[in-house]
Amino acid sequence: MELLDNCLQKIVCKQALRQNLLFFLFCVPLHLHYLCRVVMEEKENKERVASRRGLLAISPIAVFLLLYVATSLVIGDFYGMPLSLAFIVASIWAIVTTRGVSLSERLTIFSRGAADGDVMQMIWIFVLAGAFSALAKGVGAIDAVVGVTLWLLPMEWLIPSLFTAVCFVSLSIGTSVGTVVALTPLAVQLANATGGSVPFFVAVVLCGSFFGDNLSFISDTTIAATRSQRCKMRDKFRANLFIAVPAALIAVVAFSMAGDFHAGGIDAVSANKWLVVPYLLVIAAAVLGVNVMAVLCLGIVSSIVIALLCTDYGLMEMCTMMGGGIDGMGNLIIITLLASALLAVIRYNGGIRYLIEVITRRISGVRGAQACISVLVAFVNVCTANNTVAIISVGEIARRLGTQFGVDPRKVASLLDTCSCIVQCVIPYGAQTLLAAGIAKVSPVAFFPYLYYAWALALMVIASIVFRFPRHCSSGAAKA
């Protein structure tokens, strides 16, 4: 009897152990999963930006727009209110309205934004571009290139040829910044030689640079857009063609009708043909994909060598030219630092996250989803002043919206890239516009009336959403 009791007790213990083991294997993971889900939900709720806090986070943008745009409209002069002053006031407001950290920490956040690695690289490009532009102009290299150009091309083909050349260069090198660096000095001197408007000619370069940036296979915006939507580059390229090419044709017609210029100003026959070499080297190196800073260094060195061999300029004279070009970039460097620092504070305060939440809150239908994606990346680009960063910031939410509402990934990638390029082209504090303005010695807002390609591209985006073209990207969310 005792033996039987011992046996039953062992059996009961084994059964209890087995039940406990089953509970551990099945129930505990379920509880852990539940706890993890609760933690994630609480984290998401904490990350959600309250309306009051979100509006406060993006209020520096409103301060900047009111101070700069509204004031300029009231006085009727967009040159009256300096961009740097508008950014300083908006930055002070951003620092004052930041909550939860000390003043010292707020200033640290602001300063880290200005000291961002990409920003410092851009400043180096500004410095080198200023030096090369002033040197090439001073020794006569740009005059020689312009003289040869005017000799080769009839006047009626000047603007279409310039726009086509810019599109080709930007498509080849995949960067709008590199294109602006290479071709803006040429556009400025062409305007001076033909009696045309400098902002008009430089706007042709800006527009063409974004055409290539939007379509190029090696553009960082193309890579970011296609990777975020998990589609192939060639598919996104085909989808973009139906939007970008008609817009480019509209821009060519508008540029040709708006241009007012005539031949004269530079004698192509008397120009020293050897002075063309530095500029041709710069364009060739850019097309081959050489780093922008290396391209500018090559241009500076080759200009010095050719000038020493073929002109009467001395080394100290050329150093003075380069110093003046670098000094001319000072205001734009200040604007770049202030804009980057201000946008860093906006990001820290949750402004970008709040914009994404607000814009994606109410969506219905395929067209609504496409419009939401377009507006979303445009607003984020306004806040970041960088089209690649804007695409990366909203890429995941755009992919989810596309999947949910049946928007083809190729169309989503096309909208992300195209709309970010539109905004980057028209904002006066974008790197490309600031760089072009520094080289041309004009205000960053001077190009605004002549950005025909950007406006045509915006109209084509709206038409593609309303009429749902290209058709091969409008039959549902096709797999890449």
C-alpha cells in the first residue's frame, strides 16, 4: 500500500511538472508578447505629438514666413528683408519655445544642427565654388567659353541649348549641386554677354539641374525613393518620364518666349582658346562623376596653370581674385548655418513627426493617398531643406499608405522624388539656390519668377494624380 502511494505521488509530481512545463512553453510567451505589445503601444502613444506641442514645434517656420514673405509682400520688395535676419528671429523663437531642457542644452541642439557633417561639406563647396568662379571670371576663362558658345550657336537656340546641356549634365552626374557648380558661372557670363537677365539665365540652370536629379539612376534622391518603396530604378524612371519630360518641354517653350537678349559683348575670335581648357575639364570631371570638391580643386589648379602660361596675371593677383570670391560667399554660408540649426530644433521638438501625423490623419481613395504622399514629402522638405532627407523621413509611411490604398510602388517612388525636387527648387534657402545665388551675386529669391520647370512639374504631378497616369502604374499596387 505504501509502495502504491509512492508510485501515485511520483506520477502526480510528473504530471504537475509536465503541466508547469507546458504552461511555461505556451503561456509565458503569450504573456511576454502581450507585455511587449503594451510597451510598444505606450511608446507610440508617448511618441505621438500633441496638437499644442506640434503647432509650437513648427511655429518657427510660420515666424520665418511671416517675417520674410509677408514683409516682402507688404513693402513690395523681396530684396528688402534679408534672409539672414529672418532666420535669426525664427531661430530665437525656436530656442525660446523649446521646453524640457535648459537654455544651454537648447543652444547645444541648435549648434549641433549647424555643425552637421553635410552642412560643413556644403560650406566647403561654397568656399571652393566662390574661389573658382572668381578666378575663372578674372583670368577670362568664362569669357572664352561664352565667346565660343555664342559663335557656335544661333541666338534663337541659346536658351533651349543651355537648358538641354544642363539636363544632360545633371542626368549624367546625378547631383543638382554639382550641376549648379559647373554651369552657373557660364550662365552668368552668357547673360552679361547677351544683355539678358542674370536671374533668368541662372534659373535655366537651376531648373535643368533638378530635371536630371529627378531622373538620374545615380541620384541620391532616386536611390532613396526606390529603396524605400522596394521597386526597381528603371521602373521608377519610366514612371517619372511621363511627368518630367512634358514639364521640361513646357519649360523650354516658356524660357524661349520669356528671354530677351541679343548677340554681342564678347568677341569669340579674339578670345584665348586655351582659357577654355579649365572649364572643359570641370564639366568633363563632373560628367565622369568625380566628387564636387575634387572637381572644383581641379578647376582652380588648371585655371592657375593656364593663366600663368597664357596671360599676364601673376600668382598674387589670382590669389586676390580667389579671396574676393570666397568673401562673396560669406552671407550665404551664414544663411546655410542658420537654416540648418533652426531645422534641427524643429526636428528635436517633434515638428516633423507632427506634420506626418496631421497630413496622414484623413485619407480616402487612391487619389487621396497620392495627394497625401505628395503633400507630406513637400512639407517635410520645407522643414528640412534637403530632398533626400525628406524622402528618407517619409518613405516608410508613404509605403504603408501605398499598400493600404493600392497605389503602385513605382508611382509612390515617383511622387516622392518629384515633389521633393519641386520644393527644393523653389525654397530660397535650399543648398542649390543658395549656391547659385552666391556665384551669380544676386538674392536667392531673384530666381523665383523664372522657375518655369518647377511650376510645370507641379502641374504635371497634379494632372497625374487626377487623371491617374502613367496607366501602367495606376492598376493597383503592382509588385516590383
